[in-house]
Amino acid sequence: MDSQPHLLIVGDNRFFNEAIGDTVKAQQNINSVAITTPEGLSKTCSGCVFDLVLIDAKIIFPPLVDVIRNVRALFAEPKIIVLGVDPRDLMEIIEAGAQGYVFNDQPFTEVVKTIEAVQRNEAVCSSQIARSVLTRVSALLSMREERNEKLTPRETEILESIAAGLSNKDISRQLQITLPTVKNHVHNILTKLEVHRRQDAIQYALRQGSTSAVLSR
């Protein structure tokens, strides 16, 4: 069985793709290198096998996170590394399923180190990445706390009723308030939690452990 990885490079810039491919192949134990654009993934790579995928973070369309998800859907457990990452986009890239990241101000030697680490199934977490992740997590926690604190007791009560499966009419009867008032509260809840549907609000609450615990702080 061939133990050398097959490399795929995905990006809009063909010159960049070829240059990265040639340089990586010269320095790494790579069996073959293929290049494609985000739009060509499904057409040109259907049925192919790639163990390692490098994605240019400067992709314009579709969104980078969608490209990462498409790669994961097309290939069996590929190791994905994103090149030229803006630290502000790091959490989205992690959540989309990339295993390696090289920031846009790092040298090419970092690409080689990252490839080697990912091939060894090691976590790629430089001090810069660690700081970015911790900063992002801290910001998300602060945002969550701010959203929770904004909910009024009545909004908390209504969200708990929504989570229990009650319709707006049911809530209106149960709380003895008018239907337009219920609709107004629901609108405010969705706005404050930064979600678009009732189900999203319920899922948000459930992720915190329980609706009453989440929203009564």
C-alpha cells in the first residue's frame, strides 16, 4: 500500500497553486500533486483520493468555510491545512474542520512544519494560534453573557414556553397577554440572541444546559 500522501491544492490563483505544489513536493515525501479551483472541486476531483489538502485562505467564492466543508465531504478524512489565514477567521476555520493553519504573516518554512505536524497527527497550536483561540473564546463567552443579561424576566418566561413546545397562541393564553405582545417578545428574543428562528433560540438555550438556568442570570 502506498504510504506517500497525495496532495491537493485548492485556490483561485493558479500561479500560487503551482508554486506551492512544486515547493512542497520538493521538500516533502509527496506522491503526487494536483491543483484545482473551489468551483472545480466536485468536477475535477470526484473519485480521487487525497490525503492532504492545502487551501488558499484568499479564496473569494464560495466562502472559505464552505470550501473546507466541501473538501471534507468529498474525501475520506483528509488532512486540511489553510494557508494565509487571518487570525480573525481562525475559529471559523477550526469549526469547519481544518487541522492545520498558517497565518498570512508567517514564512514558507511554517508551511513545511505544519504539514509535517499534521501528517504526524499532532495538534498545530503555535503561541500565536493559542492566543488567537483564547481571545476568540473569551470574546464569545462575553457575547453570550451579554445576550443572556439582556433578556427580561418576561422574555425568559416566553423562551421557556417556546422550548416547552407552546405556540404563540398558547403562550398568549397561558400568560394572559395579547397575541401581538407575544409576537413582539419573540421578535426581541431572536434579536437579542442573534438567531433567526424559534428553533435556533431553543437550541441556543439547550446548549447552555437548560432554558431556566441559561436565561435567569
